[in-house]
Amino acid sequence: MGRGPHTLMAQVPCRLALAASALLVITSASARGVEPASPAVRVIRIKAVADEAFREKKDWSKEIREHVAWSDEKLRELAGIGLELVAVEPWSTHRSSAMTLLLSELRAAVAKDGAEAVIGFTGHPPPMTMAFLPGGAPVRYPVPFTAGIAFPFGDRAVVRRTEWEELTRHTLIHEIAHLFGGLHVEDESLLETATDRMSFRLDPFNRRVIDLTRNRDFDRGVREIPRNELAALVDLYRQAPLGDRSDPDT
């Protein structure tokens, strides 16, 4: 988060990530060893909302449907997770481009209405800066910005529209993976720590996490999880090939 133009991760402290991830449905026996075979696809019901800036573009609803349809196909292939879009609605916000505050608004003011998760699409562009190259014309480019944000094991995420369609879709998939407990890793992955890459591969560690959390209940509260399941989660996360110390997950 906030470390490069391809940043795709919410800035969530490690302790918060572990505490929030109590929504995990996990068995410690499968937390180690050979990767399990991917089971049947888990389809989650998604409600999408678009803020004022996103709706300034013509056919914004069609754009969202295309992003979700593409991401549904890719997530089924990568992680055995499908996306069913059950609603596309306008979203009135008051926080401009501050992603963390947009997420707070999404959590506080947007009802799920039968969906399992809500994705807020924002059209506020990332901040820009200007570079003056010797002998050349000034060049404008985006400064380090946050492309998406989600709390691990939450039920809300915000995705920023960028000028690169592929990046917007990568962000959506990346944040959905966080909702299932995925963590940043050093490996080449959809969730890799390096922020200047856009891999559509799921690394072995996060595949194990998602295989264990695929059937999580998005309405289940943190205090409803038995202690033994939380302990198993902590044990699994201790095996994570995390990135450097500047990464929020670490």
C-alpha cells in the first residue's frame, strides 16, 4: 500500500491481520505438507457499488460487470473461487481519494443486502507528479498510490480504477484474496510483496490458505471462532514466506 504505482495491498498491521483473521474455518492437520487438491469452486455473492468519480465515465455499470466477469473466470482458475455479481449500485461518498477512509465509509454505510461481500469502486485518480528530464519535455506520472484496500477476513474492499484495465482487475482479484486471508509473500504471486509486478499466479502458501478458508462464513464474527481454530491459523501464518520488514503483513 502506498509504495508504488502498482501497489495492490491494504496497509494492515500484522497483529490486526492475525486478530481479524479469526473468521478462518481451518483444520491444523492440513496446514502443513503437500498442497491439497483444489475442491469444488466456492462462489461468493458480490454487491458492487461505484462512487461519484467512477460514475463520471460512460457505461460505468457495464465496466464493473466486465471487471467482475473477467475476475470470476480468473479466480476460478487460480483459487477455486467464483464471483456472482448480485447488484450494481451508486455509492455516495465524502472522503475523496483517501482509500482507508473510503473503506471505513463502505463498511459503515453500505448494506450487503443479501450479498456476502461488497466491493466499492472509486474513480478518483491517483495523485500525479511531474518530472523534468534533461533535454526533454516534462513528464507526468502517478506517484506511489494505493490501488486497493481490504481487511483480511473482512467483507468489504475498495478498488481504484486506473488507466490500465489489467491493473484494475488485478487489484480486484488481489483484494478478494485478502478477504480469504491471503498474505503478501516474496514468491511470484498474485499476492507478492514487490509492487512493480502484476503476476496472475497463486503461490503455494496462499493456495494452502485459500484451500483452508474457501468455505468461510462472511457473516461470522471474530468472537464466534473457537480458540483452537485461531491457534491453528496462527500456526499456519507463522509459515508464511513474508516479504521485507517494510511490508505491512510482516
